[in-house]
Amino acid sequence: MPTLAEQSAVSSSIPRIDAHRYVSGKPVYTSDLLPAGCLHMALLRSPHPRARIVSLDVMKAKAAPDIVEVVTAVDLDDLKPIPAALPFRSDVEGRGTIVGRCLADGEVCYIGQPIAAVVATSVHSAQAALDLIEVEYQPLQAVLDFDEALDAGAVAAHPGWATNVVARDEIHRGDFEAALRLADVVVAGELEFAPSTAAPMEPCCFTGDWDPALERVSLTGTLQNPHTTRWMIATALNIQETAVRVVAPPLGGSFGLKMAGHPEEVLVCALARFLKRPVNYTEERWETLMAPCRRQKHRFQIAATRDGRILGFEDQFVADVGITGPGNGWSMPLVTATVFPTVYDVEHCRISATLIATNSTPWQPIRGYGKEIGNTVMERAIDLLAAHLRMDPVALRHLNLIAAGDFPKKLASGLNLDSGDYPTALEKLTKLFGYDAWRHRQSKQRQSEKVIGIGIAFELTPEGGARPGAFPSGFETATVKLLPGGSVQVLVGVTSPGSGNETGIAQLVAAELGVDARSVQVVQGDTDVTPVGTGHASSRAMLYGGTAAVLAARDLRAKVLLCAANILRAPTEGLSLEASMIRDSEGNGVLTLQEVSHQAHTNPIIVAKGTELPLEATRSFQPINVSVIPDEKGRIATYSSFPYSVHAAAIELDRETGSVKVLDYACVHDCGVMINPMLVTGQLKGAIVMGIGAALWEELAYDDQRRPLARRLKEYLLPRAIDLPEIRVGHMSTPSPYHPLGLKGAGESGVGGGIAAMLSAVADALGERRAALTRCPATPPTLLDILHDTQPF
Amino acid sequence: MRIAMKVNGVARDVEIDERMLLAEVLRGPLGLKGTRIGCLTGDCGACTILFNGELRKSCLMLAQAARDADVQTIEHCSTEIDVVREAFVEAHGFQCGFCTSGMILVAAELLNRDQEVSAADIRQAISGNLCRCTGYDNIVVSIQNALARNSDQRNKMSQDSPAG
């Protein structure tokens, strides 16, 4: 009996099944779907990090042209709080619960917090009327920085809390103090990450509507997690989930930003119900940029023998997660803590994470989900150790990688690494990149004003997040249908950010049913139609959703073959499905799939004897490589799958201007079995470039009152085509032994490697001043400060 | 106010609010939703169109400036655009699709120029258009393939056409 993975060998780089629609300008995004007569909402947002609202007068705004209604918190007092997507139980004393509200009530606690909603017949009139709202604020003392948030006299950033600690985590393995005693060398360092953001090309957009006949609200929106959003809306509006329909049309990119939990998702529904008319909210770019994350400050130590064997690693970090809202972006630093010591075999580890609330905009999730930060810190520590020992950074990594034969292997946090071959990946990378040739070129250019830096970095990317208590979490479901006319339809709870996972799912189902993938329809993102699921997050679409579809397709195949056998009055043994035909044991086509389906549904007594109609099957998939019962240290392990990648980059640092030019980039990547290598490579390259941007250019800058300075894409600098070389990619495949198809998940890998390889290369170019690079992104001002620093290094 | 312009080869006459941007009129009264709005500040290029044959960002123009102009959007049918579309399909030159309309029009304009173009030239040509998904490599390859196919077709046509 072949294994499931062998039976499903469908790896093929076919074009996207929906490609022609996409290249003709025809994908229909939320903003293309505004119903006739749709009203437009604009939001008055707080200009203060913290203030009491002394008075709020909307009368003038209400009287302005085209204005239908102006709403404040008072008008929404029948709404319940929006429940948190991740109802994290914390044992921190004085910490309150996370409460999501649509509009500020009496007090604002971050800049940008919505205070009033103007609804008008035109978007321009709605925005113009915002200026007519009269608000008197009494500014209150705010917590503006994580350095002051933990001071003894600090006020609490969250109204009603008695602490600024949102969560803590301590991870211990072995005895780090013993490692310090045994070590010949201990190298310490710091790394601070400035806030950055996902910045998809499509801003968030939500349309609420009200069906008076059915008395239901509907939300059509830019949503990664439609079922989670449905639950949040039903809870906040205090209605049954059956009275809410959530539709998630194709997304113009998301990268985590569009996960459930934006107050506007609920607000447009509340207003549509109130006004009995459709209401749309479309972000302006400055609002899309008000979604910070990644602000973390790390202090680490790495202890080793003089010949480079790493004995211990310690990292203590704080994360400024701003105000925590109903979305789960704030929880990303908890994941950061769990990835250490990544791909390295380090016996003694001590990790300490503190998540701190300040009066700044709530975090939104981002691709990488904290893992990119942990990986970058680990690689930074390895590089500093290599420099200290005067060892080649590739050689030092080779010496400390987990060996290919050592799997499964636990991380310090208890996450159970499934499989991999890190040493081979590193060897392949150095060949693909031309590591020796680059080092040679670097040595010839060392005295120049423009110096070359070479960076190396591993990324370990835990995937398939299945945290208990999150809604929903560790499962995905698919229904596969053979319709009476013979076409194949798949309904899945996973959604797509535009990555092409619908094509991968179609390929998997097509292989099971012996049909052309291009003929398979994959339906996603409609809570009235698709099974309950998480949507997309943590590379789960293929890993969990695709697997559920395979299981369902196999059940359906068995039904179809039974029906065919009934028609043929023959046993099912020997029958197979190929090229839309039922084939006998000699491979001769004896019936079309269409004939079987039509006959089964129209002549059921005979043809469907022994099976159930209609010809469809629903199956769910749950991962096995997780543990949700606390171990002896009280830890659970909620990622099932561990793709990894290793990256090399060459950059040129202009010592006069501090600018960095990326000269070359190569990556070797392993996500286990690939269904569509072309789509996987596309995802990986995009993720790497996102990492390059976050390492070199992207920063959400603020003034000293935490007012955002990056309001346009002129101030938040995304990578452009001329900023980049070709990204050269090689793949390996070590199938996961814990997954029935050998998948590990693709789509997120690359961001962490991109950041880490870039910082590694920049630090390398700084030479003897490399330790002074303690900040990400490595922008020209940061690098000029280091280059011009006259202090002895 | 009313304005007349030629859009994708067809004479159109629309009633507009004089404050409206060309991008808003294309997507709204004219119903051509393939033109995308990503920033309204001319930074992302998702609203790129061909305006009298030249590339423009339609969020940086008032609609009334398009009076009597010849405007082409992603919905336009031309040999060049078809060649580019096919190349984007085969080389997976898109992911979420939001930047794709603009990228394809930039590529079609490159094909129209009928010049020798390097990969670096292509990167320069699309540098006014942001893509957050692909890292650009597949877009560059798609355009290279389209250029090669286009020049093959032109050569073939000139060989096939009767002399004199």
C-alpha cells in the first residue's frame, strides 16, 4: 500500500487556474462590489495618544451637505464588546481583559483611535464633514515608550488596567549559567527593531449591508478570516451567527494585515443595521499605514568554546505592542520567543519575553508573525560570535547545525522539529550563491569607498499554528462535490491572499478524481457556503485545507467508483478514474465521469445503491505534531510543521552616503513536498523581498508624541524593482513525517531570512564596527552614525 | 459637468463632479474597475493607464483634464496587451493582481516602442509601479518573454507581407 504522500505525487508547475481573469483586470475586489446606493463612512480619529473627551458635538457635521448620519459611542451603546480572536489568559497581576470597541467612549488611548463615524452619500462629503465635528480633549499623561512603561510611577496605558505588562514568557532549557561557566567566550549584543507594516497594495475595505426581508447583516470585506469575523460581528451585535453573512472576495494582498479584529469590520455592520442601507468604509493609505508591528528590543548573549561550539544562548526582550485590541497582532512576540535556538543545536537556553502596552496604535499581524524577529536575533548572535572567534560565519554555522539524523528534535520552547537537512541546505546555498567567489571579490574591494558585505542567514519557520482557545484554530475542513452535470466543486474554509492556493487545492483534488485541475472550481470566503475554518494564516491553506480536500476527494472517489460499478454490474476492484473517465483494469475508458454522476443523481435506487447521495464528501484535517497538554515545564507546542530556508546576500555599502545596494541574493528552501513549485517559488521570492525591505528601508517613523510621520508610500519605502537583483532560489524537499502528504507549509518563509541576511551583510560591510549595528532597519542615517562615530570601537 | 473622451477605442460622454480624479471616473461612471486605487498619491502605480499613448497615473489627474483624450485601460484589447497577458499567465507574473493592470500597461507600452530592452531597462520601466507580492522577478521575466514574442511576431509579419 503506497503512502498517502506517494499517492499524491502531483507536483506540477501549472499556471494559476484563474490566471486569465487576473491579467485582464477582472478579479473582483471588495471595492469593486459596492452595492447601488451605498453610503460612505469616514472616521474622525484621535490626534492624542491619551486624552479625556470633554465634549463632542456633531451637530454641524450632521447639517453638512450629503450627510446621512454622524455616530458616536453614545449611539452604539447597544453593541457588546468585540471579542478577542485570541482570548489569552494571562497571570500578570493587574492586567485587564482585552476589549474591542468600535468608537472611543469618553477617553482615547492611542493616536488614530476612531471617535466618530460620518456617513454620507459621497466619500468626499463624508471626509469634508469630519472637520465640522467639534471635540474638546483634555490630554492625559500617556505612556509613549517601552522604556518608561515599566517604571514604578508609570501610569497604565490601558484604561482600567493596573499594569503595562500584557504578557510574559520565560523559556528555559538546560542551565545557561553553567554554559557561561564552561564557555571560553561569551559574546553579548543588542538589536532593536523599529516598527514596520504589511502595506498590501489594496487598502482595507469593508461594506456592511442589511437585508430587511431576512433581517440579516452582511459584510463584504478585505478579510483573511471570514468565519472569525462572523463570530465577532454576531457577538458584538448580539445576534445569532445565522443572522450574519461574511463574504471575503479576492484580496489585493494581505500579509497578515487583514486578519480578523479591525473595529471597522463591526462598525459598518452596526451602521448598516441602524440605517437599513449599505455602508462602505475604504481606508486611505495613511490609515493602512497605521498598523505597526515588530517593535522589539533584544539583549542577547551567546556562549561558546574557543573552537566555536555553541554551549548556551540567552535572549531577553521587550516588545512594545501598543494598545491591545480584538485582533491578535499583539501576540506575535510570544511566537518570537518560541523559535530559539532555531536550526542550531544549543543545549542551554534562557529566553525571556515581556510584552508591554503603550499608548500607541494597536499592532496588526504581519507575515513572519514574530518568527522573523527571533531568527534575525539568532543569526545576529552567530555572526557576532564568528567575528569574535575570527571564524568564517559559514563554518561556524556548519559546526552548530542540528544534524540531519537528529530529527525529531525539540526547540527550547518544546516545539518539535519534524525533519530537515540543514547542513546540506547550507552546502547547496554556498554553491548556488558562489560564496567563495563573493569573498574573493570582497577582499579586492576592501579599501574602496564602496565596500562589499556578505551575509548568511538561516530561517526556521514554524507553521500550522494551532493555539488552543483561538477561534478557530487547529483544523480545516473541505467539501468536494461531483455535481449532477459532472463538474467538480470544492468548498474550503481556507482563503487566499492572492497566493494561488486555490490552484494548489484544485491540483490535489484533480489528481484524486482524475480530472483536469483547470476544470475544478474552488470556492472560498463565504460563510454561508464554505465550512468553518481559520481562513489563511500560518501557511495553513495547503497544509491543512489542501489536506482536508484530498481526504474528501478520496471519499468521493470511492462513492463514484461504487456508482460506476453499479452501472457496469461489475465489482469496484480494478476500476479507476483518469482523464474524466472510469477505466477498467486494462485502462480502457468504460464510462465518463459525467455519465456516472448524472445517472447516480437521476437513477439513485440502482446506481447509488450502497452509498449516499449527493456525490459529495466532507472531511476535516487536524495536525498531529502538536501538544496541547502542558509538559513538565507547563509548555504546550502549537506549531506542527517546520519549513526552513538558508539565505546569502551580497551588498555594497557606500561609506560616504550610508546607502546600501543589494548586489546578489540566493536562497535554498525546504518546505517538504511542493504541490506547485512555481507558485511556491513566487511566494518565497515575495517574502524575501519583504524581508529585504524591512531590513533596509521600511520604517514607520513617529514623532515624540507617537504621531505617525509615515503617511504615504513616499515616507514608507517599499522595495521597488530597481532596488533589487534577481533572487536566485533552489529547493530541497525533506517531507514531514507527521503530515500525510509530506507538506510543511509555504508562503511565509523568506521574510526572516531576508531580514537576517541583509543585516548580516550590512554588518559584514561595517567590518570592525559591525557590533555597532544594533538597529533594524539599517537605513542610511543609522549607518552614517556608525561610520562617523569617532569613539573607539 | 460633462466631458467627452475616447476610452478603449470607444467615444464616451460622461457626467462628472468636477472634483473627481480620472481614476475615480474610470472606476465609477465609466465602470472600468480594472484600474485600481492603492494610494491616491501617485506612489503605487496601480491606477496606471495609457493617456494619448503615454503612461500616466490616473490618480494624479483630474478627470476634466482628460477631455477629448484617448485613454486606454487594462480592459483595452490590442495585440501588444494580449501578448503581455499571455506572458504574465505563463511565467506567473502576478499574485494578488492588484498591481497587475498597471504592470501590464507599462509592459504593453514597452512593446509599442519596439526597442532592444535589457532586464535592467525593464526594472527601470516598472519602477513607478509597486508590487508587494512577487518581488518583481516574475514580472521582469514575463515582460522579457512578451518582448521576445512580440519581436518574433513583427519579424514574421514583415517577412509575410508582400514586397513593394
